[in-house]
Amino acid sequence: MDKFETLFSEYPWTMSDEAVKEAAANILTKHFDENNNIEVWKQCLHSIDLTTLNGDDTTEKVEKMAQAVNEFEDHFPDIPNVAAMCVYPALVQTAADTLTEPIGIAAVAAGFPASQTFLEIKVAEAAMAVAAGATEIDIVISIGKFLEGNYQEVFDEISEVKSAIQDAHLKVILETGALKTSENIFKASILAMAAGADFIKTSTGKVPVNATPEATYVMCQAIKTWKEKTGDKVCYKPAGGVSTTEEAVQHYTLVKEILGENWLNNESFRFGASRLANNLLTSITGSEVKYF
């Protein structure tokens, strides 16, 4: 038995995909309404990685986003600011030069979004993003290597990037829509945590299926099991397709019920989102907001 067979045997997954769907739905049926309120909406906003990851991103666009973060308190004095900005590596310096608010700067790196490049480039890109000012690095696992059972290479890539970025937080994106099954999502979660992930994250937002309640259920169960066995707290980020207040509250509710109150802060729980911020502000204020 190799070390990954041993690892997965220590963290077995026994639920069917249908059972996962039913379990997530039951939690939301019982608890969604109690969390669908203005204080939770504010916490969800406070947990956002305000994101722009488009091919036509410009210096001006990132400067404008950062300036909106800087001036947020002037416009919304009773609402907490977002947690971080998330941009491509080449625009990290722009964000760092423009931001005056003490929020994180996250950069996607390591061949985002497909992770189909050389390990040396992945490591260099992540390290260069940190040198430019990133405090958090978001990378995608090598999905093809995972699906063909090449767990050692997937593990080594995550570990090497983690080593290269030193004190920056590492968010590992599983691309759950591509993994298809709950068993694969659970295994990838365990593998990423074993390799040193500070956060595990659902999706890039660049594939047809992104963050779902079922993926959040499975990944939170993996985090819970990991914490019980190792004592290490790993954080969680649903991303991709989370754009409405209702969707945000669904993920919040699942995190609360599975992981507990200790995860309900923006150091332990994030959303990767762009449209979500304005939709939450609209819900909080009671009138349409297009601030970001």
C-alpha cells in the first residue's frame, strides 16, 4: 500500500453523491431561514475576495477597484469592508500600490486556471506574485494528474508552491465541477490539506459547474475530519458562480452547521466573487447598489 492509499484509507469517504445532495438539502431546509438576515449578509460581504480575473483586465480597472475599497467606509460606514482583492499576478503591484485599506491581496498563480504548465513556472509565478505584494496565493490542482491517479505529483506541486510563497496563505482550488464525484472532491480535499493548503477552494469560475452546496458539504466534511484527526484548522472558500445573496447564505449555512462558529470570520471563510458584493449591498441597504 503506497502512502496515498494509506492516506485515503485513514480518511475514508462512504457517502454516495445522492446522499450528499440530500444531506446538504436537509441542512438548508432546517437552517437557511435563520441565517438569511442582515447581520449574516454583512458577514458574507466582509468575507469576499473582490475578484477580477478577465483577459481584458487593465491597470486602470484594478486601480478603480482598489480605490472603491479605499473609499468604501465613506459610502457605507456601518458595513464592514471586503476581506481581500484577487487579481492576476501581473496586476498585483497595481493593487499593492493603490490600496490603502488593510485588506489582503490575493493572486491567482501557477498556471491558473488550467494548471497545465511546468512546475518551475508554477513555483516562479507564485513567488513573483508574493514579491510584488500578494499576501495570498490561489492555485489550481493539476486536475488531469489527479484524475489519472498521479497523486504524488499533485502533492509535490502543492508542497513546492507552498514552500516558495513562505508566509503567504495558500488557497488550493480543486475545480470541483471537473472532479465530478463527491469521492473525488473529498480525496482532493484531503490531498490538498496534507500538502499544506491553508484554504481549500471549490472552483476557478472558468468551468461550467463551479461552487455548489454539495461541493461545500463535502469539502467542509473533509476539513472537519482533518481538524479532528490532526488538530490543524484549514479554511474554506467557495468560489465561482456564487453571485446572489441567497447563494451566499446557503454556503454560509453549510459552513456554520458543519464546521461551526469558529469558521464564521474572514480569516477562515471567504467567497471568491465579483457580482456578489453589489448584490449583498443591495440586500443590506434595501435599494439597488452598483458600487463595485
